[in-house]
Amino acid sequence: MVRVSWSWHWWYITEQYADFSNYDLHTIPIEEVFERFSSSPTSGLSLDKAMVSLRDVGLNKLTAPPSNWFKKTVTYLFGGFGSILFVAAIMVFVAWKPLGDPPALANLALAIVLVLVWLIQAAFSFWQDFSSGRVMASINTMLPDNALVLRDGSWASVEGTKLVPGDVIKITMGNKVPADVRFFDVSSDARLDRSILTGEVKPLVATTKSTDTNFLETANIGLAGTNCTTGTLHGIIISTGDNTVFGKVRLLSTCKHDHHADRP
């Protein structure tokens, strides 16, 4: 259920709102990518450079959006037709008592129905938001706890949250991609499962060459949260945390959801 819900959400947001047309890290030469991040395919980042980047960029994790539960509760109850139903119920209650002489049971029955409809539509809005929130909360669990990283010429296991742009990483069968990565060396059998994001069942054949002008579709980019099903890949991290495609779509989704929730 989470996979279907999020893959549809991914498609809708990227198609309707997200603009990745200015991304060029999948089309420029790989040498330029390494130069841009002051990294090297043979030695990776220096430890000092990695520490500075971590301080500047922050941890490789998605920040939790503000809950705003009071605002959301008011929106559930009085957003859209909620306010109309509420006012209508009050008016019918008044028509029953004290204006009714004698009080008409039909007015009471109608008022009760209006209140029930009002509460049901609020509960439905809450459930939609709650379900979406569960999907969003599951995103951080899609990222690996550790990754094999090349720094100062030596390979070491590094916490996934401490990865930074410019890090050279190795991804093998069964590993999750910890951040957005540009591949510079892949085995002939390297495949990526992107179904958790896009819903596509067929694994993507990873390459070192750009296969599409669309950053989201090209095969030389590994997106955070996807999974390596076979083969071995080496790549340079180009974005982490909220700056990944994953993170940007999530933030856009949250902003658009709140925007639509505020509309009458």
C-alpha cells in the first residue's frame, strides 16, 4: 500500500509541480562533476573536506515537516464545505428550538444528519492526511544506515547520515542508494529497482552515460531510496538529505498539501 501510494504521489508531484530541468549533473562530463565537488575517483574526498561539507550541508536525512495539528484540525472541521455544514446545522437546530412552536422533530433529525455529515467529512480529511503522513514518515527508513565510502584513498563504512556531496561510494547487490549519485563505473549486470519511487516494475539498467535529458529518467543517476538488485556500482554523491530529488519532492508534496488544505 505504501509503495503504490508513494509512487503515485511521486508521479503527480514531479509531473505537476517539480522542475528539474536545470539539473545538469547527469549530462556534463564526469571529470567536471568531480571538479565541481573537489573530489577524486581514486581518493574521494579528504577527511577535512568531508567534515567541512557535513557542517555546511547538514546530515543526510530528511527533516520532519512541522505538524501544525491545531491548524490542520480547524481545517478538517471548517475547511471547504465544513463551514457550510456547520452553519447549516446550527440554523436547523435553532429552527427546531427555540424558533419551533411546537418544535418539529423533522428539524431535529435534519440537524443531526448535518452534524454527522460534518463530522464524517472531517474524519475523512483527517484519514487522508494521516495516511499521507505515514507514507512520508516511512521515507527515512528507505535510506541505509551505513555506506562504503572512499575518503583519503581508503574505503570505510560510514554512517548514512554523515555522507556528503562529493563522497565516492560503492553500491553492491542488495544495497540501498543512500543519496543522489552520479555513476562513473558500473558492472555489466548492474540493475536498480526504482519501483519504490516510480512504480516501475522493470529494473533500470545502470550506465555511466546519460540516457535521457530528464534527470529523473537517465540511467547514470541513482536516486536516494532506490535499491541495487544486481551488480556493482561506483558513484559520486551529488546531493544529500532535503536536497535530493526524494527530499525536494517530499517538501513540494508537503507544501502543496498545506496549500490546498488552506483553500476554501
